[in-house]
Amino acid sequence: FLERNGVKRLRSFPMVRARLVAISGKPVGAEDYSDERAKRQIEREFNLTYLSELPSDNKITEGVWFGPEDLERGAVSVEHWIAERFGIRPGDALEFLSAGRSFSAPVTSVRKLDWDSMRPNFFFITTPALLEDFPASYVASFRAPAGDALLTLRLSQAFPNLTVIDVSVILRQVQMVMDQLIGAVQLVFLFALGAGVLVLYAALLATQDERTHEAAVMRALGASRAQVLAAQRAEFAVLGAIAGLLGSLGATAIGWTLATRVFQLDFIWNGWIWLAGPALGLACIVLNAWAGARAALSRPPMAALREVI
């Protein structure tokens, strides 16, 4: 059916649900872990599959893939985040419980997965000898040909016993949430930057008289108008850059908190925000303060000095 509708290279994987109950002979439960993800995962069943060959989008980071002896006696390969979260290393023995039956096998390798591939991925892969006798369901993924939005509907109608999930709908919803999150972080960044600029500008206005007197003293001592302007522009530039950096820091901190604590996602650093923040802060402060500096320099030095005296 799928080949007739333009779907190529479809591969299905057997899937057995099992719960991890012991690591190297030690029973494990939620109370053994402080990480919230580990607590949740250890209390639920995992989807296991069994394969003889390493999937093309999996990469071994520790240990080795199944050898001839492993295929005969049984072995398991573990995804690297799960291995790190549960403290699993090659050589450990894992015990699982599935459909009232327990089985155990040594860990021979730790793998990294390509989660962006949209192909079935598994935290645990065992040798066929371990799971072939267990009841299994099968899972597969495919990309529908462009322009055939009704393929999944026709597939469900042709094979009512299949569960068909249109991932594109989920991805659109996730993209919508992520766009809203990005927009919120950008607003926070602009708010923090604007607040910093306003505070600095208010501070500059409060010290305007002092700056006028300082400029008068510098000119009385022989400094040219251009030299005084250059000195004040340098000061304003530093203050603006600091305001921009603080805005970037605030936006990054909020983005990191939302990504890692709220949405449980990996945070991706955005280098542009660290360039845009100081640049915008510098521009805003320099342009506003420079106008004030020109007004201060427009007064004759002696007139400004008489006010001090």
C-alpha cells in the first residue's frame, strides 16, 4: 500500500514494553534518584526493541556493539542520556520486567541517537535472543509524499488495526509554542534593555550640572571642544554597552530557565543576543547623552565656572 503511494524504504521495528527493575542486582526506584526526569522514567515502562545490527543513525560512545557471543547469550545497548541519568555503564547487568516475566542482560555499549531524524529511536536495544519470545507490537515512520495530505487517512481506512499518528500536526503545535516562547524572551530582552537605558539616562540627567562643570574645567585647562566630546562619548559608550550586556544577561537567564526548568528542553545559546544588546544599548545612550553633552559645551567655560564659585 505505502509503496504504491510513493513511500520508499519503510522499516518497522519490534517493540516490547518493559520496566527497568534492577541495575547490577540492585533494585531501583524513584527514591534512588534526585533528578525529576529519572524519577518519572524509572516508574514507567520503556519501549525496547531487538536488533542484530546497529541502526545507521546511532553512534557508539562507550563499549562495543553486539558480538557473536552477545547475540547468543543476550545483551543490551543503552542510550547515553539514560545511561548518564541512571548511572549505567558497560559491564552493568540490567534486569527488566515485561508481561509478568523478568529477564536480565549485560550492557555492552552506550549509544547517541539522532532524535532529529524522525525515525523510531529506543533507549534500550537488546539482542533478538532476549525478546523474540515476548509479545511485541511494531512501529515504523515514513514521510508522506508532498501534496498527499490524505495518505494517513487512507492508510487508517485500509488497515483499521493500525494506529497512525500524524507527526506534522504535533510539530506545528510545538512550533507554535516555541514561537510564542521566543517572542516572550525577545520582549523580556527589549524590556530589560529599555529599563537599563532609561535608568542610565536618568542618572546622566541627574549629573548634568557636574558634567557641565567638568567640561568647563577641561576647556579652561586647554582641552578642545572635540577632545571633551570624545571623552564624554567614550564614557557614554561604556555605560551603554554595560546596559546592553545586562539586558542580554537577563534575557538569556529567563530563556534558560524557561527551556530547562519549564519545558525540559536543552538550552541553545544565541550569540546574536550578546552582540545586539551592547550595540543597541550603546547606540541609545550615546545618541541621547551626546545631545546633552553638546548643550553643556555650548555654554562659555567662564560662565559655567562662575556658577561653581
